[in-house]
Amino acid sequence: MTNNGKILNYIDNEWVPSRAEEFVDVINPANAEVIARTPLSPAAEVDAAAQAAAQAFPGWRRTPANERIQYLFKLKYLLDEHIDEISRTITMECGKTFEESKAEMRRAIENVEVACGTPILSQGVISEDIAPGIDEIMLRQPVGVCAVISPFNFPGMIPFWFLPYALACGNTYVVKPSEKVPLAMQQIFHLVDQVGFPKGVINLVNGAKEAVNAILDHLAIRGISFVGSTATARYIYLRSATNGKRVQAQGGAKNPVIVLPDADMDSATRITADSAFGCAGQRCLATSLVVTVGEARNIFTEMICDAAATRVVGYGLDAGVQMGPVITTQSKDRIEKLIETGVNEGAGIPVDGRNPHIANYENGYFIRPTILTDVAPGSETWKTEIFGPVLGLMHVDTIDQAIELVNSHHYGNQASLFTTSGFSARRFRYEADAGNIGINIGVAAPMAFFPFSGWKESFFGDLHGQGMDAIEFFTQKKVVVERWPKEWSRKF
């Protein structure tokens, strides 16, 4: 997959080494070993990929949708066949457990399956006789060249929130993976190469900020998809919109869970622990805050602290491991400083995961699950997306106060409620200001046929990834008003 350890680009159906002068080490976060080097591709290489995609667009657009999806059927088969090896690569470069990596790839494949329904999903509409002898038609046509700028935490899945829909709708595509985790996409593009897409339909360029800015500014690229931090999402949204592009930019999150006294505490604890500490807390739907209501406080606090303290941490390819490392030493330092900030703000720390000893992986970027109690509204710990295995606990007396607390936050990606009351559940789903709602669910990740929603500062744009939102994003509507007078027709 590499040239002397250096990651390659894939442009116009050719594997090409970058001419970059700078490279970034790809590091296994469990042991700090360098496993590859990512080129920081210059703007000229983004231009080459965009030009290849632009030249391929007219022919791909004219390919009937039922033929375009045949390529996706082949890709789905190959992804299924190679899921284990791709998942192992994700674990090596990203740090999550093998089971988590495999679940990620299952969601990627699910999106390919849904995109294969594009011949139906992208149909237009027609109204006859809007006036005597005049018909009006709405057609969906592809946007052109589109691109995804992908984050490190789900290197196999997140590009597939967008890529298969874009291709099925007749667009051509450029993928820019995170420079931290390029290997999974290298493997996936070897499968893309086996599928045999026409030249230039799908391209891969590795890099960092220069490559990103080149994508945002390139005249041939008409649509941008992004997932990452809110600060970067806002930057990408503003710069892309200034350049006249359509944009969907998923930002950060601080996903709260409300636990009512009538909740099944065993279930609420287990599910919340999985949500907060799965993938080492490095996912945009990870539970970050728990708001206990009334009598739920003491029992839930005791149980979640026990779940955090007993979680098995280690290398994700080792048997029995429940949580891996965070992505970089810089991330580890940042998370530990935020934990210290929480303590300085007055939070308790009954479970402290800083500076753990992980046998045989002493050089890895590990933080054990951490619990902060009595997090204050408005504090730095309350406001900031920590993006690590840190769970903050808060307490209120009523569900009204809990919902008010949820809705006061500037993020709105996900919110969940644990209860056995249907009345409370219905009220919460109605009143909670978040795009993804969980009822007795810790990770309310939508299936591929629903949009991956997000509100407030968790999303910039109008149309989300997945499902019909993806079809809408990757097509532009054309309205045709048609009149054919009888006197113009030949008589038979």
C-alpha cells in the first residue's frame, strides 16, 4: 500500500507518489511505533485530482443510474470480503478495538447498500396540465465534482456517509483522509481499483491544511462534506460558501444523557459506559455529560464509577480489551489538562484515569476512563468537547431542570434519556434541542437510510449525510416548463 513506507495518492485510476516535501508520521497509538508516512500533498496534486474528476464527470453523469450502482454492488462485495483486514488496520492506526473497527466498517457498507437504491431515491416529479397543454417537470441532476475532508476517528466509515451517494447520483469524487490515519483508505482504494470505475471518477489525495484549502478554493469542486471540530467546520463552511460551493460540515458535540429515577439502572449504566468510553470517547456521539434527576443520583454515580474503574484498557487487537488509547500524545496531554481544569473548577474525581500503566504498552497514548462529579453549568468542563474517555456528572431535582440544562448548551448533536416512562420519553424527544435523540439508547447513531442530524454549533449547512439528505445534497434540481402546441406537430 506504500512506497518505501510513504502513503500514495490515487489520481485518474493510477497510484502516484506525492511530490510533497513534508511528511507526517502515522503512529500506532498503542505503542507509539511509526507504521507509515503521510505526504502533505501540495495544492498542485489536489488540482490534478480535481481535473481528473472534472474530465470524468460528463461521461459518468451520462452513465445510467442503474449502471452506476453496479460498481457500488461490486464495492460492497469487496468491502464485505476484506472487512477483517481493513478493521485490523483501523485498530492499528486509530487505536480503537477490533470489534469497534469492524462495527465501523459495517456502517460504511450499510451506506453503500442504501446508495444502491439511488435509481428510486433520485427520481424527479411531473405535474401535467399546470395550464392547458403545459406540463411542469422537476429533474434531479448531479452537482459535478465533490469532495470529502475526513477526520481521524472513523477513517473507514465517515467517507461513506457521502461517497457512495455522490457516485450513485452521477458526481465524481475526491477523498482527503486525515493525515493521521491514511492506511484504511489506502486499503479501500485498492478495492476501488479492483472494481474498475472509469478513469477519474474517484480519486484520493493525502495531505493537511494546504490540501484542504486547495479543495475549498478549487473552481471545479462544487460540493464539500466535512466532519470534525466545530472551529474547523465553521472555517470550512465559511470559506466554501464564499467560493459558491454547497457545504455540509459536521462539528463538535457535548452529548448529554438524562437519567430519571425510574430508569433501569443496570441498563442505563452499561449503555452509558459503552457510549462514554467506547472508542476512547473519540466519537461525535459519545456521551460526555450525565444529568441525574432526583433519587437517581447516588445509585447511578456508584454504578457508573464502578463501570469506569473496571473497564479493560489496552491494545485493541488483544483479546478482552474494551478500550484502546487516544490518537496522539498531544491528545493525551490536552485531555489530561482538561481533567485538571475540571478539578480546579471544583469537580470531584472519584475515578482518575490519568497516567495509567498498561503492561507491555508503556509508550502508548492511554488514558483510563475518568469520572468528574458535580460539574458546574457554564464551567470549562461543561462547555468544552473533551473528546476522550471523560464523563462529567451533574445533578438536578426535576426533569424540567434537566431539559433546560440540555437545551442551554451551544452544541446540539445528540441527547439521550433513560426512563421507563413513555410520557417522559415523549416529552423529552419533543422538547430536547438536539438533532439525534436517544431513548434508553446511549449512541443514537442513525441507520444509513436516515440523516446523521445535528443542530446548533454541531452542524453547518442544510443537508446532512446519509439517506435522502445525501441524495438531495448531491443533486441539484432543475425545473422544466414544457409546452408543445398541437399546430406544431406533423399530422398523421
